[in-house]
Amino acid sequence: MPETTSPTDATGSDPQRIGQLLRAKLEQLAAEESALFEASLEPTAPVQYGKRAGDHVAESADRLARSRTAGELEKLEEEVRAGLAKLEAGTYGICEGCQRPIPEARLEVLAWATRCVDCQSSLRR
Ligand SMILES: [Zn+2]
């Protein structure tokens, strides 16, 4: 049995399936972003000063949480796009940090991961 005719590659991942997965994720992120954007435009809650101090604080906290979420969405979108680019370049599943294959279990959870757990955690340190 010649190894070259094996239907799956060494990692067992199907590039087409992963591509679909990443594109679906991008669409989902875009939908979340536009929903977030529309929510920020809605003039439903005019800011009323001079009521209770507690209200104002809550409003600011809410606004902060909202912008952080938008930033996270953007970051995630970048990561997914990077994953798609790698898929096209044929380097998908290779860690950017140590150039070793990213464990399949990690890619199952995080299909757009570009670094293995070790490199990712040393990056965030
Ligand atoms: Zn690594």
C-alpha cells in the first residue's frame, strides 16, 4: 500500500473543511461586529446627567465593556484571516513560534490558532 495515495495528510485535517470552518467564523464575526455597531448607533438611551451618580457609573462601565468586545472581535477576525492565508499558503497548522506542528487537539478547539500553547503563552507573558 503506497503511502502517497493516503486520502488524509499526517495531521488528519481536511483543508477544505478547515477553510469552510474559518470562513463561517469570519461571517459570524462580521455579523457580530455589525450588530455591535448598530447597537452603538441606536439613540435609545440618552445619557441623563444629574440623576443619581450610580447610573452614570454604570453607563460608563457598560460603554467600556462594549468597546473591549469590539476590539476582541477585530483581533479574532485578524487571527481567522491569518489562518485562512496560511491554509492557502500550505503552512496551516505550523506554529509561528517554533515551526513545529500545532497539536491537532488545539486546532480542533481553535481552528485559527497560529501558535502552539507554549508559544502563545510565552507571547502573552
Ligand atoms: Zn510553538
